[in-house]
Amino acid sequence: MKSKKNNSSRRDFIKKGAIASSFFVVPRHVLGGVGFTAPSDQLNLAAIGAGGKGASDIRNASVKGRERVVALCDVDFSGSASSSVKAFPKAKLYADYREMLDKEKDIDAVTISTPDHVHGPAAKYAMERGVHVYVQKPMTHNIREARILTEMARDKKIVTQMGNQGGSNELLGLVQKWVDSDALGKISKVQVWSNRPVWPQGNAMPEPNASLKPKDFNWDLWLGPNEFKPFTPNMHPFNWRGWWDYGTGALGDVGCHLIDIPFRTLNLKYPTAAECSVASIYSEMWNADYHPEGCPPSSFITLKFGATAKSKSPIELTWSDGGIRPSHPDIIPANDDIGGKDSQNGVLIIGEKGIISTNINDSSPLMPKLYLNDGTTEFGPEVEKSDEPEYGHHRKWVDACKAGFKSSEHLGLTSSFDYAGPMTETVLMGNLAIRSYMLRKENSKGKMDFFARKKLLWDGENMRITNLEAANQFVGRTYRKGWEV
């Protein structure tokens, strides 16, 4: 048995970036032959959120057993998290990630696959203890958290990856080639859309009812940074996405996949302005529109960006959800899908010479397509090339953890926080516009008026709306004691 001193040394050794050492690693040909990974050459992995997407995240991070899963954390192991218990029977089980990270000193890296409101607090707690982190999208629940985590990862030399696995899809290289070769000419417009939400959204939150709480479900820990209130039914394990206290709506879900494509290939930075409109659901309390506790049933967002090295002119990016999609461009044949299958989700990158139509970050990727005004077309391959789960997105992070932090770019990573942080901030800027849209104040006649339905000007470096102070309340959030970021 290794001593605690040796365990600590091994963990420190991995953190500082060496993969092998004659002192710690016995040659593979001695221990187990080709394909064998010596125990001292394995990462000690843990999962925060072991069910649902968390189950596949920790499984993929283990790289078919190449790495060691030592601990699992979940608020309810009687649900889908039970599959992770079966897959990793030697892992210790915890309900509170803080207890797990404080007790299990040998954890090298952790996957975080919780509802959105816990991403930031959990990642910060892990990074403060020198633990590398893989965080599901969106990286955080709000813009302020994304900035804090990005800077912390860089300062503490933490190897990070956000779970927008499409960023590792090899077909992105084809889109990048078309952009870099100036095939489209000047690009000034991008359209992104989704059929989400596919969960309840737009109405008041269900009333709390403690009598309906499942016996094995730890509601208090599930609430995490939120103010305590009695158990609310129909939130866990999925419908939380539609409520601002816990989720980030369609933008935080599939938006992190789709907006990633233009953000990455056009080298976009912080947006300079945002505005929105939303679908209305009649509410007697509000007289119009949707209930402000939750995301609207559909929305239309416009984000403005300045010119970059990849996009020589300013870019206007529009986002629509709730099944609202842009008009079919004339240069794309009427019977062709735009974006993805049945045109339900997609991206159009529009230039003066033509259009790129794609949806390569979907779970069933459609090949990227280039349509030029002169009738020329170029289509990508029919099938994706990678035979690894989720394009090797998790394995790349694990390999980078072993190689160590290297300035702002990690070995093989496609969505480290240096990239994912600003991209997440951009996605969440759309939500800031939506939440501001519902702000009201009393007028001189004693009636409540909406006053924030305007174009919001954004100072990205300083994280501030410069023309509407009230909107800045949505840059961050308040936290329950013990869960702060």
C-alpha cells in the first residue's frame, strides 16, 4: 500500500505536467503488456453529478478503464446515477461535492455535470483545491462566474474543458477552411436557431410541495447556491432548464453547441450590443408576456460584434428558439435542409459570395455545406471521422491533465476556459437581454411599465451594460452562504 506521502507526491507530480517517471511508473511491459496503464500513471477521477449526462461524462473520461474513478457525488443515487455506481463499484459515494473534495485528497480531476446553477460553485471549489475540471455546458450560470473561473484557471494553472463536445468534431476544420480561404468574401451576418425548448417553459414555477420529495433525493444539496425553499416538484432531473434560478434555457443548452461554430471559426470576441424580443403568453398577473421566473417559450436575440482577424467587418448574429427559424436562402435549393435534419437546428454563416449551412455540433451531425452565388457547391463527408465517444472531447482533457497546464492552450483541448469562458459569456448575454426585457417600474399613473426594451450596449472588458444600469443585476447573482463564487 502506498503511503499518504507518496499519494500526495503522485498527485503533485501529475499536476506539474510529467506523464511518466521512473520513480512512480513501472514500465508497462513489466506490469501488463501493450495497452496496460500502470496504476501510478492513471488519473484519479471523480464525478460531481453521476447520473444522466454525468454518467456518460465520467465514463468517457475514464477512457474505457484507462483512468481510475475514485469517487462519485450525486444528490440521488437511486436514479440514473445508479448506472455509474455499477460501472465504478470501487468509487466512494458522496452527496455533497464539498465533502468529497475535502476528504478525497488524491482526486486529480473532476467532471461536473449538474444543473447549470451549480456549475460555477462546484468548479470554483475544485479549482481552489488544485483539481482539474471538466464542466458541462454552459460553463456557468451567469457572466460574472464565467469571468472568475476563466481567470482562476489561468492563475492556478488548472486544465479545463467545457462539455460542448462538438468543438472537437473534425468537421469544424472544413468550416474553418472555407472561412480562412475567403470563400464567402466579406461575412457580416450569422443566423443560429433551435427547436428548443423541449421542456416546460414560459409559465410560473410549480408550487413547492415537500410531501412529493422522493425519499432518497437530497433537495437541500440540489438547491446549492439558491436560497432554501421547500421541495418543488417537476424540476429534477430535467425540467429545471426552463427556470432562471436553476437553468439558462435554450441558449444555455443547445446554444453553447451552435453558437460555438461561428464564435470559433470567425474568432469572435465579446459582443458590443444585445437586444431581444420574446413570445407572449397571457398572464393575468402580468397582463402580457411570459412569467419572469422562467425563460420564455420562444425568443429572438440580436448580438453585435466588432471586426476580428477572421471577420474583417462587424458581425450581426441572430438567435431564435422555440422552433422559429430563419427564411430559406434563395441560393440553397428549396428541398435541401438548412442547418440540421429537417432544418430544426442550425447555423448559417452568410457572406457576400455565399453561405455556409451547418449543424455539425448536433448529436447526429449533418455535413457542412458551402453554397456560392455562382452555383458552386462543396459538401463535407457524409459521416464523421472520429470513432471516439463525443469526438474524443473527454479523452483530450484527460491527456492534457497528464501533460500539464501550458500557458493558455492545453494539449489537444478545444474548449479550455480561455476559449469557453468568453464564448459562454456571449451565450449568456442573450439571457441577460431576455431577463432585462421583463423589467418594469411604476409610472406616474401608478401603473407598471416595461422600461428596458431597448438595445443594450455592452462593455465586455468591464462586464457592464453602459446604457441601462438596472440590467447589470443579471451579470451575476446572489448566493446562499457556503456556496459563493
